[in-house]
Amino acid sequence: MEHINGFIKDSIKQVLQNELEAIQFQSDAERVAFCNNDQLKRAIASSQYISDTLKKYPQIIPKLLLAFDSPDVFHPFQLSMALDVSLDIIKQELRKYRCMSLAYIGVLDIAGVYSVTKTISELSEVADKCIKYAASWAMKNSATQIGTAYDNDGCAQKIIIIALGKLGGRELNFSSDVDLCFAYPPTEHFVAKNTRASVEDAYLCIARTIVDLLADNNEYSFVYRVDLKLRPFGDSGPIVMDVNDMEDYYQRYGRDWERYALIKARPIYGDINECRNLMAKFRPFVYRRYMDFGVFESLREMKTLIESEINRKDKHDDIKIGRGGIRQIEFIAQSFQLVRGGKDPIFQQRSLLKALEIIKKYKYISREEYDWLLDSYLFLRKTENALQMLHEQQTHTLPDLELDKNRLCIALNFVSWNDFVDVLNNHRDLVSNLFNKIVAPPIKVIEALPNRIRIGDIWAIIEDKDKCIKELKKCVPTDYELIYKELLSFRSRIDNKQFGYRTRKRLKNLIPEVINISIRSQDPVQALNRLISLVESIGRRSLYISLMLENPNVLQLIIDLCTKSEWVHAQLCKFPILLDELLDYRRNRDISIGNLHNELKLRLQWVDSDDLEHQMECLREFKLNSTFRIAVADVMSDILIKRVSDHLTDIAQVILKVVTELALEQTSKKYNLENILNISSSDFAIIAYGKLGGIELSYSSDLDVVFLYDKEKKNSELSMRKVDIDEFYIKLGQRIYHLLNTATSSGPLYTVDMRLRPLGDSGLLVTSFDSFAEYQRNSAWTWEHQALVRARVIVANDRLTSRFNSIRREILSRVRCSNILKHDITSMRTRMMQSKTYKIDKLKLSAGGINDIEFIVQYYVLRWSVGHPLISEHSDNMRIIDSLVATGILSAQVAEKIRKAYLLYRDIIHKEILYGKNNFTVDKDIMTENLYLIKALWSNIFSGHSNRIINAK
């Protein structure tokens, strides 16, 4: 009593004394133990409901005393689950169990033995058990009275019960409705107890019985108020539906608020496979495949409706739906989940706290904002439970009675009511401010011109040519006629397309912003043309129109990128999903190979291992997104050409490694070798050649690869299981090739070129290490040894990597006749210059061009590696040139000239891809000088062996 006396008023003392005297303790020792426990007295003083329950069920008291001695003790009350009892008995059993359990949980919550999260989890567990017991009894009763439904296998079917709202998220409050939705699976056969009964009658009877068992308020009280308003069609819909009809409803009639409701949907009763199937049917409706920025628009609409309801019913002090209340925190978390959950399944969380943690982890809210929301949520939920424990009422409004105010202060450990209100208001202010920040309408990038008209407003009067031209002249001195014609034509095209109401509404708001920003760009005509073509490409996907409306800075970035880069514009038009990347373009700066690998593995973690089509799409989406992310940084001058190639090569390496892992898993299943082979334990290797091997990939590069395997390894996993090694690795190679090269809706993952394998197109797809070494020693042409200069292992275990490096080193370090080597290289050069691709790849194949530099470097490696092993250590040209300087074969001055020319050429080709050939200029003098220098170096090395020199233009 002394602990409590310090901060409660005299009125509470008397109430506490009266309640203690009314409890029927089983012994004096029990009374003493109870009265000496300040936390138990706090619970009695805080909650009339707890006090009344202890009077009614004094057998709870020993359990409570034990809980304080052993705080980790399990919930002490059990539900009998006996089904051969009468309706009255089961009702009484359910009510007694729920009443005793809630009192027990309430005491431990007030006492601080349970955290808020533990309390709401335990409350949810109690509800789950009650509902399951009620459902089991109702199923048995229906089978006896009406009939039984059976599936294809002749097994009796169960009704499916979906928990929504807080129960679905395992976050139930103390006195809560339970939001339920009933469904039933397709029935193969129904055995009726009378000829008039149907399967629908049986499931309807089951659902109604469950509701009656839970919600009937008899002399023993009730178990839970059951709310079925969240079912399809609400109160006017059927109480229980066929799962296929339910799926059809959400796809055809589902509303935005129902998506919020289904985030927390959790099956709590029914066949596990049928429940999983139903959840899978919900998922496309709740989580759209693309980032859904229309969520914020609908959230603003719901906010307006809620505020109207608050004003109408004077619920400003409501800690659930009022300003800064629980509902606003839920909306913050759920809005991010709905926007991103379709693209990133990690956001598909029923638990609000887990969702907030993921939102923070991905930096969509700051650590400080996360801490605010977490603290506020826990405080509000603690307050909510304490309010409802007062009299076991479903209330979220602060009490008016002084006694109840004092009781609430005791439950929440506040000395005074004013102290509590100050803390509460502080939490509500923080939540409200953050909520308003997130759902606030986007700020226009360009508000108004000095003449008080925004140029984008001409869209509303586009048919009035004179007015539009007059306004355009003020911004664009020369091309106003051309811009007007394009806008007028665009308006005509839009009017002729069958867009929905919502899309037209969004376009009406977006186009003026597009005009505003485009007109002020460096090239207004090109900016407008490219943005118009982009808008037309995504017009039917109104989610992306919402994205641009909700994020004006992204719209500005889109215009900047599309104006500068033809490639970026083409990618956005072809794959609008890439617009999502622009939201996080600054956030996603870490594109290291480790992060890329983790990102891809995380994406695939949410894909069913048997869903090959989904896996292939996931891989392609990852490549598209990652490559686009690098291109954006490239266009914005955030990274150098050398780093661009490094990153693009990293993406390819990560994909090849993960594809090999998937292919190993899939191939192993066919041979009953699941969970036995991985890259480390297998005898398979992927060798990169060409630009991949030389770490010089561009945005449009093919992958030159060769597949090798170790046929002779003793005691391998395959040989021990008597699996044909040749057959297995050929199948594995075919699977990898299929995963990479197959064209889906997103195109092939990569175009794979395997002509550098032994015997080229006529050779085996997968070659043994021994055959590869034998071929390189005795049958390979000089050009194949040239190709080996740029070869390196990118997928293999350490043993195979070492073995390939040994073979490569041996071949490159051979003693070669200088004249024969020069003749072979110049002959290959001549054939390439005469090829059909010469006109397309002039900079690559012209005398003094890229190919000459690569051939010069390869000549040096093949000629001098025999005495200088350092030269053959690396596969990329830059480091090979460094090694040539380090060994004294090249002077530093000559090496620097080669480097500068090589990087210049790569930069030009790179920019032709990224910007378009007509959108950047090359200094002709510098170009001519570099071509001349490389031609001179070629002539100096290969004098007398070059059959043809093509003059550079």
C-alpha cells in the first residue's frame, strides 16, 4: 500500500480496500501474499474488470502469484477442446476460459511482467484458441445435423476462417471485436443428412454457429464480438463464400480500403493447403506487381473521410482514430507496404512492428522517425489496453470520471493526470506530423511565373492556339510553333484512347507538370517529345502516373535523364517498372558485388523453388534494375567509365553465380541429389572470355563464356551415387544456357556466345578440363590463344579455379616464334577488317582502333609471358599494360598513350550506346591523333606482316 499511497488519491485507497475485502482468498497465507504484492494491488486498483474477475474466479490468484515468482511460466489456463458436449456447456467453457485468461494477462501487463508486444500476442493467442474450438464444435454439429463436404481424395473438408485486423496481425487489444471472414474450398462431393440440404447450407450453418458461440451475450457474458463487415460486399454479402467467388470479388470489385484490411489477413482455421491457396489468391489484389503510388491518393481520401467522421461524432480524444492515433501509425506502415510489397515481398508483413522495422531498414523513414513511431505505438497500445481494462469496454476515448482517470494513471505509472496527458499529446503530435508529411499532397516543382500563369496551364486551353502561342513565346523564343503542334497532337491521341476515369484524372494533373519542366530544360523540344512518348507508353498503367505526380522531383529527374540519354528513355518506355528505381536513386548508391549478390538472393528467397517462370522473371528484373541504376549514375556523372564497366561486370558475375546455383538445384532434383551439390562441392566451372573476362562490359554486351567440368575427380558426390558425370554436367550446362538465353516478356537475361569453346559451334556445350587442356595444347589456333589472354574463372570452387589458371598460364607462357605469331595476328586482323561488321564497328575494327590495341596487348602477352609470368597474371587490358611496364617490355610513355587511346575509344562507344550517336560530339583532332599513334605502334611491331591498312577517317 505504501508504494501506491505516494501517487494516488484517497478515493482510490478506499476502492482498493473494498475490492480486496470482497475477494474470496483460499487461505490466509494467500491473502497475505497477495496483499504484500504491490503490483497485484496496482492491477486491482487499475481495473474494475480484473477485480470483478478475481472475485468470480479466485482460482486465478495462485496462478498469478506463481507468475511473479516465475515470469517465464506458460499461460496456465487450458481449453478442454471436448466436442461431445452440449451447446450450453461449450458456451460456458469458452466464456470462462476467455474471462480468466484476460484477467491473468491484464494483471501481468499492468505489473510490467508482460511487455506491450507480449500482451497483444497473448490476447491474440487466446482469441485463436476460442475461435478454433468454436469452429471444431460447429463442424461436428453441422456434420451431424446437415451433412459433410469431401474433396477429391475423399477427405472431409473444413471451413476456412480468415482473421483480419488486429487479430490477423496477432496484435489484439484487451476488449476487441474479432474481424473474421468465412470461406469454403471447392467441394467434390457432399453427403447430406436430408435431401434438401446443400454444401452452402452446411457452411452457412457452421459460420452462424461459430458467431453464436462467440458473440452470444448470455449470463456468462460473451467471448468476442464478431465483426463480419470486412467480408466481400460487407453486410449485404453472404456470410460464407466459395474461395473462387471470393477471388473473383476482389479482382473485379475490390476497393482500396479492402487492400488495407487484407494486409493482416491470416488463416486461423481450415486445411493448411487450402488456406495457403486462398492467401495466394488475395496477394495480387493486395500487392500490385508494380510500385503502387496510387496508394497515397487513396490514403488522402480515407484521411478526409476519417476526419469528417471524427468531427461528426466529436472523437477528437479518440486515441485510435483521432489525430496522431493508432490508426495513423497503421496507415503509415501499410501505405509503404502497399506501395512496395508487390515488388519487394519482404514488405508483406502482417505485423505492424515488423513492417516498421523493414521500412526503417530500407531507409524510407529515418532511424529517428522509426524510434518516434515505435515509442508512440507502444505507448498508445499500452494506453488502449489500460482504458479497456477499466470496465472491459471497447473504448478508445479518455475517461471523464475522476476515479477512472486516477485508475488509468496507476495502470500507466503516472503520478498525475496532467503528466499523462502531456506525454500522450507529445506522442500524438509526433505521429500526426509524420503522418501529414507522408500523405501530404506533392508540392509542385514550378508554382507560378512572374506573370502569374504556369506555362503548364496551357494544357487546359490547348485548342486556343493564339493564347497558347502567346504563352509559349514567353518561354521558348524559337520553337513555340513546333511545341504547340506536338502538344495538340498529343491531346488528340489521348482523347482517342480509352483510358479509365482515374487515369484521365491523373493525366489531367500530370501533363501540365510535364510541360512546366520540359519547357525549361536545355532542349525543350526533345525533352517534351521524349516525355510525351514515355507518358504514352505508361498511359494505361496509371500507377506510374501516380508515381510522377506524388514525386515531382522524380519527374524532374526523368526529364533530365530522358533529355540526355536516348538509351535511358528507350528503357523507361519499354520497361516502365524501372521508374521505381528513380525514387531511390540516391539511396541505392552502394552497388558493390556483395550488395548485388545479397539483393538478388533476397529477391529469389520469396520465389517458390519450383516456379521456374517466376525465377526467370526475377533474374531479369534484377538485371534490368541494377543496370538501369548504374546508367542513371552514369548519366548524372556520378561514376567514371572504368567503374561503369566494373559494375556491369559485377552484375553479370552475380547473375551467373546465382543462375549456376539455381541450375544445380534444378538438375540435382532430376537425379535425386537435392541438398548435396553446390558450387563449392560440384566439379563445374564457368570461364569468362571477351569483355566479361576483361572486365569491360557495356550496356549491350553479350557474354562470352565456356563451360568446363572435372571428369576425372575421384570419389566425387556423383560417382559415389553412380550418376553419369558427363550426362549430369551436360544437363547442367543446358539448364544454365536456358536460364540465361530464353526470351521471356522481359527478353533474354543475356545473349550468351559460346563459340570460343573447343571446336566452336561444333564442339560439346560442356567440355572436360582434360579435353580443354589437350585442345589448347595441340589443336587451338593462335586466335584462340589470343582469346585466352582475356579468360578468367567467374564461377568455380578454389580447386577448379587453380586448375584453370594453371592451364591458362601454361598455354600463354609457351615459347612462340615471333614471326609466325605476328603473321597469325595480322592475318586475323585482315579477316576481321574484311568482315560484314566492319561498317558497323568502324571504331573497333579500323586501323588504329580498339581491335588494334587489343591485338597489340595480346601479342605482347603471347610473345613475352614465357620469361615474364607477371604479364599473364591478369585478364584485363589495363593491368596487363601495367605489367608490361613493370617488366620493362613497354616504356611508361608508350603505355600511357595506349591507355589514353583505349579509354577514349571505349568512352566514345559507351556514349554512343547511352546518348545516341547524334547526341554528343567527339574532338576530331584528338581522335585523329590517337588513331595515328596506334597505327604507328602497330606498324612498328608488325612491319612486313600487315596485309592491309585502312585509313582512319
